[in-house]
Amino acid sequence: MTPPTAPTAPVSLLLVGAAGRMGRAIARLALVGDPPGLSILAAFDRPDVPGIGTDVAALSGLPPCGVPLSSADGFATFLSSPLPPRTVVVDFSSPDSVRDRLPAIASARVPWVVGTTGIPPVTQALLDGLPSAVLQAANMSLGVNLLRSLVALAASALKDRGFDCEIVERHHRLKKDAPSGTALFLGQAVADSYGWSLPETAVHGRSGLPGPRPGREIGFHAVRGGDILGDHSVLFAASGELLELSHRITSRDTLARGALLAALFLAGKTSGHYSMNDVLGIPSP
Ligand code: NAD
């Protein structure tokens, strides 16, 4: 007779940046069980952010869950206390916050989902050197991460066959950076497949009289307007045919849900550095 399997304990989340747009979306989805199997153990944000002491569920318009938003000053102390076995830190905050969380996470060896972007090389090197489990992704959407693999496959197959690669991204009017980190992530997949350096071959927009397009270019085009959440298209254009691989985000919850799937994947792991491809179960780049 097969022995009964022990029910898996829920994953306990420590949210960093919990008062932000992503932090609130992550808390809301975790609290409504989308996906199931998660609970919020603690939630942190900057000490001066409005709402410190407020129940995190109330920040998302839900009935109280008994977890207050705490000052990140208390993060290290909290991590040094005994934690449930399947605790995971989920971080959508700022590069400075990631730097500041590193020592406590290194000594507690608690798994860390890092969604925060714009991390400078010095902090990234420290993050890469962490002995504990880390899953880092600039875009937590399952679709975008699968798109990267499809783009890499297309680029490998079409390399040196007369296809020009152009990447078009469209975002809302408030977006600060251009091109988007995801466009660069997709461009890097093309450059890697071609064996090119991305900084040497990337061309950002064209104007004036650029003349005939050289073959050795990856074009980036950033469209800004309205409330577009994030569209990315990678074009491989040849004489007589056009292959276009596209992805559209229609809800911010997509990214929050991806972060929670990442936390479920990472729970219980004591080491290893992972990407969303591991969550998808496909080979990493
Ligand atoms: P946001 O500005 O709405 O929220 C960030 C939160 O982090 C704020 O509440 C802020 O007070 C808090 N914070 C900043 N510094 C802190 C510190 N030192 N300690 C504790 N808390 C701190 O931004 P957002 O849209 O929620 O995005 C947050 C981060 O996640 C950004 O880096 C953004 O680029 C990134 N992001 C990643 C993905 C992805 O899929 N990986 C998706 C969206 C946003």
C-alpha cells in the first residue's frame, strides 16, 4: 500500500516593497488564493512610506489578515527569528533595498524571489554570489519568458539567412525607461544566438537619412502612449516573408501571479540560482 503523502505546508511570504504597486498586487493575489498554497508572514516597506502599521490586506482593499505593514528597518531582526520552513522573501522594491537586504538574507539563507529591476553591477555581483536560493527575473510573466526561448530558437534557425531583426515595444505614457528591460532581454537572446555583442549591434530608433539597413543590426523601437501595460514584438524580416513573435500583457496581475509561482517553486530550496524558465520547466538560456 502506498503510504499517505504528507500535505505540503503553505509557503510563508515575506514581502519587501509591500506598499508598492507590485507588492499590493502580490499580497492581494496571495490572500485570495490565486495561486493557492501561500500565506503572508510579514510585509515590509520604507519606514517613511504612508501606511506603516496598516494591515496589508487593507492596503489591497481586502478584509484584514492580521499582518501589519512593517518598517524595513526591522527586516534583519525578523529574519534572525525562527521562521516557518517554507518561508520565501518576495522583493519588488528598489535596487537600494535589494542591497540592504543582502546581508540578512545571506545569513538566514532564506530563498529570495527578486523582481526588482535596475540593480547595479556591484549589487548584482553580490546577489550572484549568494549561497542561498535566488530566483531573479526582470519580467515575471510566463509568456514573456517563453517568448525569449522562442526568439532564441528563431534567431538560431534564421542566423545568416537574410533576416533582419527588429524589436518593437509599446508601453504606457508614464514609463520612465526606453527601451524596456524586457525588450533588451529579448534583444540579448537574439544577440546571444547570433554570437553578437548587443551594445555593438543595437540601434535605437531611426531618423534622418540612415540609408540602407546593414545586416548586422538589432533595431529597437519604443512606442509610448496611454495605458498600454506592455507589448513586445520581435520581427524577423526577410525578402518575401516576415516572422513576428509577439506578447501582450493585459493585466498587471500577470506579473504578480508569476512572482507567486516563483515563490512556490523556490520554497524549501536551500541553494541554486533560478530563472522563470525553471518555473516553466524549460531549459535556461
Ligand atoms: P513601486 O514604486 O510602486 O513600489 C516599490 C515599493 O518599494 C514602494 O512601496 C517603495 O516604498 C518600496 N521601497 C523602495 N525602497 C525601499 C527600501 N529601501 N526598503 C523597503 N521598501 C522600499 O514600484 P513597482 O511598480 O511595484 O515596482 C517595484 C520594482 O519591481 C521596480 O524595480 C520595478 O521595475 C520592478 N518590477 C518588476 C517586474 C517583474 O516582472 N520582474 C514587474 C513590475 C515591476
